[in-house]
Amino acid sequence: AYWYYKLHATKPIFSTTQPNKLSKYKHLGKAGSPAHIDAVLSVARRTQIDHLTSCIDSLRQNWVDLYDSLKEKK
């Protein structure tokens, strides 16, 4: 059996061989191929970015809450 991997998007975002046409799928080939490794690393980076963004948003909200609390005490 031959296993291959692909990325799947909800809307067409991947470039194709045809000009001005996008695809919802990007074929990566088999596990360990350069395209597959790059995709795995990209997904890992995206996960880290999403987590950091969530942390930043939480810190900002906590700062706003703290600022408002200090403002009310004055």
C-alpha cells in the first residue's frame, strides 16, 4: 500500500500549475518527503503562533481589567 499526505483547506488557497487558479488541496507525497516535512513544521509553527496569540490576548485583557480596577479605586 502507498500512503501519501495532503493539506486540505476550507477554501482554495494553494497555487496550482494553472495560472490564476487555486486549489483546496496541496499534495505532499509520502511521509518524510521534503514537502511533507515542511508541512509538518509549518503546522507546528502555526500551532505555536496560535498559542502565543492567545496568551498575548489574555495578557492584554488582564492588563485592561487591572487598569480598570485601579482606576475605580482612585
